[in-house]
Amino acid sequence: MSCDDPESELRDDAAIEEAMRQRLLRLASFVAATIWAAFAVHGFAHGWGAYGAVMLACALTSGTSVVIARRAGSGMGGTYFSIVHLIGLTATSVSRGRLEPSVVLWCVILPLMAVLGGRPRKAVLWAVLSVVMVVGLAIAEPRGWLAAPVRQTTSGFMMSTVGLIVVVLIVGRFFDRHRVDSLARNARLQRELVHSQQLDALGRLAGGIAHDFNNLLSVILSRADLAIDGADVSDDRQSDLVAIREAGLQGAALTRDLLALASGSDCASLESLRPSSVVREVARLLGRVLPREIRLVTALEVRDAEVMASHRRLHQVLMNLCMNAKEAMPAGGTISVGVDNVTRQVANDVAAQFVRIRVRDDGMGMSERTRARVLEPFFTTKSRGTGLGLATVHRIVREAGGVLEIESAPGAGATFDVYLPAVPESSIRRQRSEARGPDARA
């Protein structure tokens, strides 16, 4: 499952709505072409050659709008559809010698379809053209400027009525679908607003807690430094004190991130680094805290590419993923962390180099429903969970320009793949040359 950002979700919704418009437009064009063809057959059957020829031309022209709508989208197709039918309605009235009520109703339906299709400017244009056409025909009819009047038949009246009913049903279907989509979109925006408010409140709370916790870490780090500098400390104790100081430094970095989150700023500095070095660091730290029932295995690329990321935040991503894997295996198991270089297809089917960080466990796994919501803030399946661990991972990966993909099934464990864009070797050499200064470049 690929996890995109909210902007991508909105683009997907727009694409779905556009596809629905195209389908409805093709259906309307097909129905209209069928009605014109029926009128053509009706005209030729009654010996009205001119009228039948006009109706046949309208049927063929309307049928081509199906192809145009499929190839060019509902924007051009919708314009073509409306123009064809305005001309066809005018030709119908001229060839029949009278302005019929069905023609007036068609002129009302065309602007209405533009309104429901989310194109109010085109609706105004079609409404003006329809009014001009109706007024012109109303003036031309009593003056005898139209063709010789064709008598109204029962079959012709029934075809006009059935055609109008079908078009009204299509418009009603479109309106109902549009209303349902609008309600769903409003509900989604309301949920996002609630999540945003919850995150804001949590950020304020986390800022206060992080400030106090940072003071405690200052005391711990200072005492650890004093103990390390002591001359009577054994080698075993020395290594334990160094581990305490490293954990304290990581905790201080996390509190700085929390303070930055609470203040709305981003103090994380991006640097060119190799993810394998961060994996080794996290593995050393987790080796001391993971229970004996859980085994941590690392599989690192011989030489993984460098990425532009924050060391602290990448450390946080790995810690969150590994701790999430630990909680998914209450009876023990294996957590495997791997780093390798891969090639992925990006926009416009262009291949790009990425570094993949894969964290896999053989725990309980997730159902399809849980997997679809696992990255939502505050969503958790644990009794005491906060629902922020994986949501934070998703946010950090997205801000780094990466992609997070999840594969899981009940009883089959879970695999989290973090794809980070690789930095080209030329860019790395240029950055290092600039860091050494002009003398080194010379």
C-alpha cells in the first residue's frame, strides 16, 4: 500500500470526479445520437427528406462526441456536445417550421448540465446562446422565415417526450452523484479539521512536557559526563555510562523536535548521510533494550547511496518502526532491518534511484481495514497506544521527499518500506568541494 500525502488524495478525488463526468458525457452523447437517429428514420418514413437529412447529420455529429469525450476529456467533449445540440435544436426547429416546446426544454437542460458539471461560466454561455436561439426562432416563425411546417405526429411527439425523460434522468443521476461526492468531501474535510485541532492541542501539551523533560535530561547528561571522567570507573561501567549518555543525547534531540513542533518551526537540519550508519546506531541501542525473545537482524548494502535527511529524524523513523514491530510480537520473534539501493518509477514513468529501508517483523500482522488507517493520527489498536508513532513516521518520510509503503496480512507479519531519494554522486562531490573552500577546489 503506497501512502501518499493529502494533496495526492485530493488529486485522486478530482481524477475520479473527472472520470465520472466523462462517463456521463459519453452516455448522454450516445442517448442523444440514438434520439437523432430515431427522428431521422421517422422523417424519412413520412417522406420529409430535408428533415430526415438534418436529423441524420445531427445523429452522426453527436456520435462523434463520444469519441472526442473519450480522447480529450469532458472539458472539450462537453463543449462539443453542447454546441452540437444547440445547432441541432436550431436545425430541428427550422426544418420542422415551428418552435416546439421540446426544443425549449432542451435549451433548459443543456445549461443545467453545465451547472451540475461544475462549470458555471459555460452554463452562462449556453444559457445566453439558448435564449438567443429561442428568441430568434420565435421571431422567425410568424414571419414565415422557416421551412414549410411539418405536421406533428403521435410517434414524433412520443419520441420527443421519451428523449426528454431520458436526458432528465441522466441529469438527475449526475446531480445525485455530485451531491453524494460533495457530502463525502465535506465529511473528509471535517475529519481532517478535527485531526488538525487535536494535533495542535497535542503539540502545545508536548511542548510543555518537552521543556521540563529537557531540564531533567540536562542533569542526567551532566552527571553521566562527570561519572565518565572519573578515574575509578571500570571498563564495564564505562561502557554503560557511555550508553546512558548516548541515549540521553537522543532524548535531548527528540525534545528539541517536540519543541519545534509545538512552536510551529522546523529546526531539523538536512544533511547528506548513509542510512546504513543510522541503522547500525539504532541496532546498537536496541540491542540493550529489546527483550531476549526478540532478535534483531540487519542486512545492509555493501555501499548504500547517500540521501538528504535529518539524522535525528531518520533515527526517530527507525526507532518507531522497530518499536512498533516489537509490540506486534508479544511472544517474541525476529525484526529484520535492511538497506539497499533500488530503482523506482516516478512521475512520467521516469526511473530514479532510491535507498530502501525495509523493516520487517513476523508478528500478528494487520487486516486490510487496519492497514488502510494505520497512518492516521490517533488511530491505534493498542489499549494504551497514542496512535502517533506511525503517523510521525509518515510525516517525516513525506517531508524528506520519500514514500512509505506497507505490506501486511493477518498472521503474516508486516513489512514497512521507506524509500528515500538518493543523492547523485556529482551533487555529493560538489557539496564536499564547496565545504572545503575555494583553496581545496583550486
